[in-house]
Amino acid sequence: MFSVCVTKRGVEGLYKFPWKVSIVGFMANPATLKGREVRETFQTLVNDPFFDMIEIHILPDNVWDEVKTVLKDSEIKIATGLQPLVLMEGYNPSSLKEEERIKAIEAIKRGIETSAKRGINTVAFCSGPDPGRGNREAAKDALIKSLKEIAGYAKKLGVKVILETFDREYDKRQLIGPINEAVEIAKAVREEYDNFGLMWDLSHAPMLGEKPSDLRIAAPYLAHIHIGCAKETSEGLKDWHPGFYRPGAINGIDEVKELIRILTDIGYSGAVGFEVKPEEGQVWLEVVNSAKGVLYTAFANYLSETLGV
């Protein structure tokens, strides 16, 4: 958490950032995905008062035991990111092949069960690859079926399930996808399960042709927000999550400020998290601290404009 001091007509006011601040730990320091620097990374993030939550992948039991010692007596919340199951390991909860779809459900359920046993009550993942226009509607139906089964299982364990939207055309090429289609998915799942929500990532917006104002239609379903950058390359846009101000990075203070404005307008109540990744030659804390500066400045600028300073 953090606050910004604003002076208006000689009177100082201290304004607390209205949402919990999160960070994707395995993206901030990718070495943790390989089991390296885990304790160092957690120790650094846990001791940073800026953060209220750390998003992690499923850690092996022995590594989790080590992390627990760091988390002891800490107020920081932990959430699980199961996106690597889909993006890196190939599990597909929207597969039109029933055997593949069931395997994905079981893998995600295992992640939910492990999370629940560790006292983690929020789990996020993504839809699986876009099969193309001809099979898209059938894949959405398969995804809804999977999400209902997963949400039903998670509800019994007291876990909230979140579906993250990704690009469909440039890089990750996931089924979901555009926010309007994500909302239709969410509506269908919420008819039966209230422990389901959506995640929207500012870094994916340029690849989806979206902007923060598009979130108005998703307001009842938004459960988590990510802040970061897409990267413009000679091969097109990439979902590489470079740090702010890096060559080719798309998004900055103005885009984050606009996101803050929209989230305030729609009464958003979830967390706002960084998803930034160091590039070659960068120390991981460089991108983390740069992101913190962007969010602080964006909030300060938003307050100045809103208060007429």
C-alpha cells in the first residue's frame, strides 16, 4: 500500500491508494520458475511495504516450506497463478477434444487443492488457445463447461477462480480474448457460481485493441487487474511484459492514470498488480521499482487532476 500527499490551497491532504497492490513474483524474477532465488525474492517483496499481495506459481513442497518461514508473521496475501499450466505446459480447458479438456480440468483442480491446503484462496488461469473462427463458439461452450466444474470444485474449498484475458492474434493467441466475450463467459458461469471473476491486464490491451474505458461492461465481474507493458518489435506486438520505459514498451504513466480513473468510476474493489519482467542485462528489482514509480506518479497525477490542484 502507499499514499500520496497533495497540497491544495495551502492545505495538505494524504490520499491512500484505494486498492491492494500485488506483484507477479515469478514474472518479476523469472529465476523463481526454475527454483532459484526464491527465498531472496520473497524476502525482498515481503519486506517491501508497497506490496499487499504476491502472485506465485505452484511451488514444490520443499520450496513452499522455505517460503512459509519468510511469510511467517507477515500480513501479505498470496495468490496462485496457474497460467503457466496453460501457456507453458499446454493444458487446455477449452479443448474440443474431451480427453484433453478433462486433463486440463484435473490439472487446474490439483493446483486449486494445493493452494487451498496452503491457505491460498485465489487462483487464476487462462482459457487455452484460440482454435480459429470456425470452432470458436464450440470452444467457448467447452470453456464454460470447464469453468463451471472448476468453480464448483473450488467453491467447496473456499477458493475464488479468476480467468485472465489474453491477446488472440499476436502472441499468446488465447481464446479469451476480447473483454466483451469474456463478460459473456463470466455471465454464464456466475449464473451458478459466485466465486468466479475476470482479470484484465493493461499490457494486453494494445494487442486486443482495448482501453481502460472498455472495462465498464465488465464491472460486475472484474476481480483482479494487472499493470504492465506490451512490447513493439519488428515482428509485431509481443506479450513480453518489459519494464516501463524499456525500448518498445507500450504503456506508461498516462495509460495507468486513465486506468485508475476508470477503476474508480466503476467502483472496482479488487487488487491492482504489476506484471513486469526484466530483460537481458537487467536486475529484477530494476523493473519492480520502475513500476512502483509509474503507479505512484500516475496516482499523484490522477489526484491532481481530480482535485483541481
